[in-house]
Amino acid sequence: MWPLFNWLGERSNCDLANASFESHVCKANGVPFNRFHRDALHMDFLWDETLRQQHHNLKNCIETYLGIETTPFAEASQGKDFDVALRENAEVAIKYAALDPLGTTLVCDILQDYLEKRPAREGYNSWELYERWERPFQQTHIHMEQAGDPINRAEV
């Protein structure tokens, strides 16, 4: 196993854009996916669940919270595969690819600040609700998705 895989498996403070999707990618490639610190899309949904129900993605969050207009991948790569675009125009390809991890952490920072300032339930602000309830159950949900555990609506 590559050292990067071990590092990812040991980290608990990685910010993710979409933990549910990224966990499936990791599992499909044999990368340990044990825990994470913050999930940008989950936090965004907690902040305003009605705001982006149809266009809920990292690029949208980057535009909304950071004011950075993003370039669609097809435009940045000129319709080519990423590895081809990287060979032909490394600067454009790297700028496109680098925006995701940087944007993820910056969006998480902003949303954490917003959530810390908003009351949720008695004794909790919205960040504490995310940290103590949402995130731990999110990991359980991810494991259920990966295991394919069926959910019986009548029992729930």
C-alpha cells in the first residue's frame, strides 16, 4: 500500500468536499477511509437546506462563499481527459485541480464560522450540532451505503 494511503487512513482532520462520494472512491481504490474532519457539502446543506437543492456541489459552494467563479472541467481541459490536458497545458490543469482542495478547506472554514454563530437547539449552536450529531451519524450512513444495508421505511 502506498504511503499516501496510510496517511489518509490515519488522518482525522481532512476536510472533504463530499464525504459520501469520496468514501466510495476511496473504497473502490483500496484507500482506507476511516474518518474526516469536515464535509463542505454536508455543512452547506446544514447551513441552508433549501438554498441549493438542485445545484448542490463544491463549485457552487466556492462561487457562493468565496466569490470565485469556477471554470467547468470541460472548458478548462478543452474537452480532453485530465492527463492529456495536464501534458498540454499544465498550468491550467493544475489551477483547476488545485481549486478543489483549497476551496474545500476555505468553504469549510467559512461555514464553520457561520454555523458557530447560529443557535440550533437549546444549548447548541449549529456547529456543535454538526460536530456532535451530524458528522458521527454521517459516518454511520456512509458505512451503511457501502455495506448496502437496506432500510425498511415502515420500521423507521
